[in-house]
Amino acid sequence: MEEGSSTDDISKIILESYKDIITILKAAGSSKRLVMLGYFLKGPRSFSFMLDRLNIKRTTINHHLDLLLRSRLIEKEEWGRYQITQAGVEFLSSIINAYQLINNEFQDEHEKILNEWPEWPDFLKVPRLINENKVSIPALYEGGWNSYISSITGVLNFLGVQHDYIYISGITGYSFLVSIPGMIRTSLIKERNPNEAWKHIYRGTESFGWGLKKWEQKRNQPGKWNIIGEDLDLALKVFNQIKEIIDNYDTPIILFGIHGAGFGIINGYRNDSYLVSSYYRKEGREEVPVRFDQLRILDKFIYYYFEAKQEKEETEIIEKKALERAVELAKGTRLSNGGYNVGAQAYDFWTYMLENGNDEGIDIFGNSLLGIYYFDAKDVASEYLNRLSRKYKNSPQGFNLSEASKNYRDAKIHLEKFTVLFPYFEPENGQLTRENRKKGAEILKQVKLCELKAIDNLETSVDKWV
């Protein structure tokens, strides 16, 4: 665009070429791709450089690079490196200029309001006065797509229990659970389980030698994202309770509703906001405080913390009980109810929804989120069982533990195909077409077969355990 172009000229180009412009905006409209462009501004970069910095799969980086190439924001250089184009430099310069202009206007407006209303509470006039407290050693969100296990792992590590996401997933049994509510929509599917399933998971969580304290209360207006009215008072009550726990016990809390209906770790508070460690850490994003009334919950407030150390059983007893718990959760026959489909039969419901569900009961992002979530779960289950099979390789249960690990690995391979069909990182590139729904359903049928074989081997392992 030439300097001095009139608004009429700009409007004409937008109206005539908006589809092409949107393609370029989408190419830069991903946090990962924007970070990549930031690196390219400093000079040509190789594929391996991006692989080291971004901590994502090779196929995903290839996809990001392909979109940037097609939009002509970058180009290939010799020796397999990539560099930003002149058009890319000018495009990013325009974005930053607009960002700085908007940010400066916001700051000016904020300062004006504070000057006009000097009687406002002092804590709103940041940084004039800050009411803040943090735990002495912050717990860090550790792990994968299961935000409960990632948060539990971080807090247990804070308490000196040095186990990783995979082992804690296996001991709690969570990685073996398949639980799908009656609608496959984004806001409803992730980590929503029947109460009986949670009871198993809580028992597994306490296997590590700490008693889990849980507090929950139903919302007055369930089903609505916005926290208003009596729920606003309830949200403030929860905030004050968590503040008191941090002040008195110097321990992190696990709270639901952080950054989009997931669990996160509360390491402190600042004025009216939680200081958190969340899945933002997993994605390499900067953590931001979450205001007490900005939690994303549909039905109830819930938080946990580890209250007191308790007697811990021998490791082999813990691992046998964990395997029994895994069978119970994987089978799910006694956990399904009207609102949830649990166990291998949950794949039947998921398949049915893909083949026959209407638009009100299923969405593209719901499938992409479920796909990546259970891909992670099968990967974890396979690795956990592989560790056990090596540990007990000379015991009768060793062979079937190894076979179950292979079964879950096969399920993971099938689910990886599902994540390609319904990509989580780029949901706009997946389509809920009749063809894709049919392909997805066929993949899930194969996943179920692998899962059934795994359950048989898990049960045999329990029977053979000595």
C-alpha cells in the first residue's frame, strides 16, 4: 500500500480482496507462527532451530512453515533455511505500529480515569498500592493435556514427591479413563467425569502420601459462562478462602476454571487476581493473573489442596492397586450414567455422534480437542505400562503389562490419524464434512478394538500379580 493512500482506496482493496487478506491474517494469527516470524526478523533460521525453540511436533512445525510460505511472509533460503520476505517485514511493522498506537491510547485513557476519580480504591491504581502474597516456592504446572494431572504433578513436586506426569497419571488411573458427556462440544468435554470416576482418581491421588482436601459448591446459575449476581459473591468467597489458605499454610491450591475450563495451580494472589501456573507454561506463553470473577466454569466452583501428610503403602502394593483402578476406569461399565459415556463403550457414542449427530450436539473443535486429549492419554498409558513391564519383567504379570502397553501404543497411532483429520492447533483447517466424519468414525472403531485388547491384558496382569 503506497504511503498517503486514502481511506477510500483502502476500503476498495478490502472489499475486493478481503479473502486474500484474511488468508495472510490467518497465516500470522497463530501464537506459534507469530513467534516464528519474530525469530525470522532476527535473521534466517533453520527447521531444527524452530524445533528446539517451540517444543512441538515436527509435523506441526512443517504445517506452520507451509502456511507462512504460501502467504509469502517467508521464503526458503539455501541450505534448508528460511528467511522473512520484505513483504513480511512491512506486514509485521504495520501490526506493531497499530499495536503500539492502541496500547498507548489505552494507557492514556486509564490514567485519565484515575485522575478524574481519585476516590477509587487504591488497589485499582496499580502500581500505587499492591496487596500481594505468594507461596514461598511456587509449584509449576507439569505435564500434558490433562490439566488435573499436570496441576497435581506440580503441587506434589512442590511437596517433595518427585514423580513425573506419566507415573502420576498411571497411579491415579486417569490416563486409562475415557469419559464423554452427552454432547461433543468444546465447552463440555474436557475433564468432565461422573462422580464415581472422580472417587477412584482421588484415591489414586492420595497414594503418594498426602491427604487431598476438596472444596466445591454449585453455582446459582449453572450453564452460563459469565459469573454474575449471586455467583459473583460466591466467586469472591472462593477467592477469599484461597487467600486465607495461602496466607496460613503457604501451600499452592489447584483451582478449576483457569484459562478456559481447565485446572491450574494458584501460587498466590495480587489484589483481586489469582497468580497462576497453567497450561500456558506448556505452550511457552507468559502466565497472566486471573481475576477472581473471570473463571470459566459452567456448574460448580471446585478447588483442592494437600492438607496433611499420611502413611504411605509399599510401592508394589500401590502399583497393584493402581492397576486394579486402571481396569475399573478403563472398563467403565459401573461408571456410565445418563450424562456420561465411560470406558470402551464411550467410543460407540463418539462414533455414533460423528456418523449421525446434529450440529447442536457436536462441533469441529470438540472433536479436535478430544482427539489430542486422548492421543496424549494413550501415549501416557503406553509409557506407564512399559515402565511397569520393565520393572516386573521377571514376574508373571510382566508379559501382559508389555502387551497392554503395545495395545495402547496402537490406539495412540490411530488417534494420531484422528488429530490430522481434526487438527487441534489449526481447527480452522479441519472440516466437519460428511466424509471427514465417516473417516473419523472408522478410526475410532479401530481405537476401541485396541482398547479392548488392552483391557484384557490389564485384567490378566492383575490376575497374575504375585
